[in-house]
Amino acid sequence: MLFLIDDEERNSVKQNGGYNSWFLDVFTLWETHFVIVVYLLTRINAINYHIKYIFTLFMISVCAIGAIPLCLLRPKNPSNYCYTYPYAAFLSKVLGIKWKVRGSEILAVDEAAVLMLNHQSIIDVIALGMIYPTMKKAVLVVRKSVMLCFPFSLLIYLCSAVFIDRSNGKSANETLLKTTDYVKNCKAKLVVFPEGTRNLNDDTLLPFKKGGFRFAISGQIPIIPLIISPYYFINTEKKCFNQGNILIKVLEPISTVGLTIDDIDELVENTQKLMCAEYKRLKDELLEKDSI
């Protein structure tokens, strides 16, 4: 620890019985506390980050417990996700997150579609909660490992979520294709994260998996790209979790009528280019204005 007065000078004053030796004792105590305070201030972002992150996980669990009894009244119903909206709105207010959704009228259309959105962090769960009432019916596609995240896993199970094995592409595709008729008959939105995992790089999107596209072509249902702007106020490396604004942009549906599995590569490429371009536009807008 570095002090403003070194030990040699301090001891010399005390040994000589200087009139201000008592002051040095007081100053030493103050100096020690000052250094501690400075250290804590440098760590305050990290402390705030961990507290908010743990609080978010805790509240998502609490909200899941609150919504589960309602979902039990009509288990495996794709409309059950609507119960999560009040909790998402409450948690957003507590965390100081403001949302603005553009193109929500596209989600309101009562027809089956594959909703593809970028995946960034646990905050995506709140984002979904904010748009579920507009969609009315949704079927969320998640990794099997999420089943271990109780009680959240029970909630989404009661909301007709589809659990797939990401490590087994063939099995994952078969599981998805089995839900085709169900999604079409319910006129629900199949919610897919095409990146397959959380993207910690806010510059662009990760390469897309083909499962959701294969589903859309198989069912001849449209793809609706949805882009969530970067969570610029959250930084895992710098341990930063502040308040901020988020833009959600729903793009026009991409028709798959007449497409076959031979067209999948082109469909994936075009969709990703479209979403990447919009992602960059939203990022630039927020960084310039920092307001909604």
C-alpha cells in the first residue's frame, strides 16, 4: 500500500517527539481509510455488476414461480407466455432498462412463422417477455441443458417449449420437424436463436445454424427476423451493468413458399446479412443518441 508519508519520515518525527506526532497518527488512520475507499470505488462497477446479475437470475426464478400456477391451468399452451409480461415489465423498471419495439404489428399477425432473433445474454429472457403479448402464441426452442435451470425450465415446458440436443444435429432437426404441424395448427411463432449460443461480441452476429431455416422450408411458413440492439450498458469483461435503452426491430417476413432444402444456404446467407445490417444500424443509433 502506498502512503503519502513514508514510514521512515513518520518514525523520525515520532522519535524526535515532534509537536505534530499526534497529527501523524490521525493522518495515518485517515490515509488508510482513504486508500480503502479509493480501492472500493475502483471496484464498485464489479460489485454492482455481480449484484445486478445475481438479482436478475433470482428475479427470473421468482417470476417463473409466480407464473407457473397460472400455466398449470392450461399446460403446454403456447399462449401461456403472455403471463410473463408483467414480470418482465417489473424487472425492466427495477433494472432501469427502457424498451422500444418497432414493427410490432408484424408480430400481431395471426399466422404461423419462425421468429429469429439474436442472442446476447440473460436479458433476452426479459426481451421476450416484453413482446410475448403481441405475439399471443409462441413456441420457444431451447437447448436441453436449460432443463436444469429450474424453475425457469418448468415454466417454459408448460408454455410448450421445444428442448433440443445441440450436440446432435440430426436429433435436433428431427425434434424441430416434429413440431411443424403443431406450430402451423396453433398459428404460433416458433422462437429460434439462429446463432445457437450467446454472442458476447457486439460488433456483429455469429454464424447461423440451419435448424430454424429447415423448419421454415419444411412447413412453408415465413421467417420473421427480429433484432435486439446491443446491450451496450452491460459489459462482462469490464464488469459493468448500468441502466440503458434497448431497441427491438421486427423486420418484414421472408417468404419460404416454393423453396426447397436446396435453397437453404442462400436463405441462411440472405437472412443473416439482413439481420447483421439492421443490428449495426441499431447499435449506431443508440451509441449516438443514448436515448429512446
